[in-house]
Amino acid sequence: NADSENDMTPVRWIRINPLRCDVEATKLEIQKKFPTRVENWSDIVPGSIYYDEYIPNLFGIHPQDKITSHNLYKQGKIIIQDRASCFPAHILHPDENDVVIDGCAAPGNKTTHTASYMIKEPSKDPKIQIYAFEKNPERAKILDKMIKVAGCSKNIKINVGDFTKIALPEKYKDVTGFIVDPSCSGSGIFGRKFIDSLNRKKMNKDEADKKEGDEEEEVPDEQEEYNKREDLKTRLSKLSSFQFQVVKHAMSFPNAKKIVYSTCSIHAEENERVVIDLMLDSKVKQWGWKVAPRSKVIPTWPRRGKVEEFEEVFREDGNSSKCEELAGGCIRALPRSDGGIGFFAVCFER
Ligand code: SAM
């Protein structure tokens, strides 16, 4: 029926986890299971596979293909993660010399993906330093589980509490990069109901628990949102000031060079307008933060930030190229039509 059509994710995205395996060997195993390669994700049918052009070692398969019963999945060698949700770690692109904080980490998909960029040689004991903060103790348990599954529990230190209160900049002088993916309206998310109804009944309890972690994001009640416009406006205003505070806190760390901010929201209030508020903030200016240019933020991804949002504020400066530049530094993904959840990402650098 129409409802289940709407809930259906067009692609199940899986990424190879180099913390648990040899990437090339795992690729061969994936090839064995999915010998038919398609050139566009929109051509995926059951049994076929698409090799993503933006994120290394990320593949799209048909949502009906049961990957959770495969050994690669059970052993943590592949992880289910929406493509757009893989953008932040790829944009941050830390190496083994970086020290990273994930400020709002649970369930931990971006945390473990970030870790995967920080290993030089998969076979060696990895020298990865990540501090993960999570306010909600129950979600912190899921984070702990996910990190164990991904094989990086030795390298990721979990701190349970409010990132803006317990992560003191003077205590983390060596931190160079941030993933900031705070709670949002979740207006870009769909598909969970589909996954639940299709797979949950068939899974054993362990699998179901693991699945829960994989898919866990801020899940809004969309109906409620769209039925009560007034409430949505108030909610977005509260969320955007919280999101602003979280990113601004990350910007106050003395040696931070790069911060990737993301949401799974389609609302400009939580996306471009947070970027604008940060760019207008006197402290942020004083600290020297700028929006990184398109050339450093998956330049070939076609859908960028909404230029009209920047024009509303910066047009008076008589500087339309500045608006184009700022919008070009932002990434947007539309729910479903871009192959997954609705998403926003931007990178600040100095
Ligand atoms: N980055 C995660 C991932 O990819 O798996 C998803 C993060 S989810 C959108 C936001 C998380 O931030 C939630 O688990 C929420 O409990 C947590 N959170 C909200 N406010 C926080 C705060 N002030 N400090 C730390 N964590 C916070």
C-alpha cells in the first residue's frame, strides 16, 4: 500500500569496516554474494550491487537482500550505514595523527566510520584517538555495543554526559577535529518502519538488537510535526539554538582545525541558518572559523546548500559570490530521491 511504499528505503547502504577485516578480501566476498554490478543506485534490483562513487568502500544493495544474516555482517566486517550519514567522517578525513571528538555520538555510526579513516595499516594495532560524548545513558550503552562490534573499543573513549558541559577545552588541548551531529528534528529520516516490519519478525533477538543500533537516529513523529505547524516552528527554533551552542562549543577548543556539522533534517533552520548564525557570531569570527570551500567537501556531490538562505542575510553586502561560496560549502541530500535519508553537512575550518 501507499504507506509502506513511502516508508521504503530505495537502497540499503553497507560499508566495509577496515577495523575488522582486510578490505580487498572483504570486497571479494561481497563480489561473490553480489556478482551483478549496476552503474546507478536507482538500477539496483535484488541480488545486484552498486559501488558508490563518493564514499570509498561503500556499496548499495536492494533493501530486500538479507545482509544481516551474512557472516560479514555478523563479524562486524560490514556495517549498515546510510550513504549521506557516511559524509561527515569522509569530509573530516582524519589521519592517524589526528585526535577527534564526536560530540553527540550514539549510536556511533559516524564515530566508527571516523575511526576507519585513522588507521594506517589495518593489520597493526591501530593508534586511534577518539573521544565520544553522549548525553543519554541508554544510548551510550548502544554506542558501547556498536564500538565493540566495529572492533575499536580500545581506541574510543566514551564519556556519558552533556558535551557542552563536560568536555572542557583545556582538558582536550590535543584535539584537532570534530564530528558534531546533534539531535535534530529528524525530518529527513524515513524507512525505519519498513525495516522493522520487514526484518524484525525474522530476526533473532541479538540480530534485532544490533539492527536497532545500526538504524538508530533521531526518529521524529513526522505526522505530529506536519499536523502542528506552530509546534514545529517552536521546536525548530529550540533545536537550532541548541545545535548552534554545540558547534560553538566545539569551535572553542584551542587546537581544533576542522569541524563537520551535520543533521538529518531538511529544514533550513537547523542547517544553513545555523551556519549563518555561527558565521555572524563575534567569538566564532575571533577564533578564525570559516566555512570550508566546496573543493574540500565532496565537490562532485551535486546538491549543495540553499543559496537563498545565505542571500537573505548577506545579499546586502553586495556580495553574491560569497553566498554562492557558502552554499557551495554545504551539502544537502533529499530523502529517497538522493538514495537515502535527507541530510545536511558542512565543514568549518581554520
Ligand atoms: N552521530 C550519531 C551516529 O551517526 O550514529 C547520531 C547522533 S544523534 C543524531 C544525536 C545524539 O546526540 C543523540 O544520541 C543524543 O542523545 C545526543 N545528544 C544530545 N544532546 C547532547 C549533548 N548536549 N551532549 C552529548 N550528546 C548529546
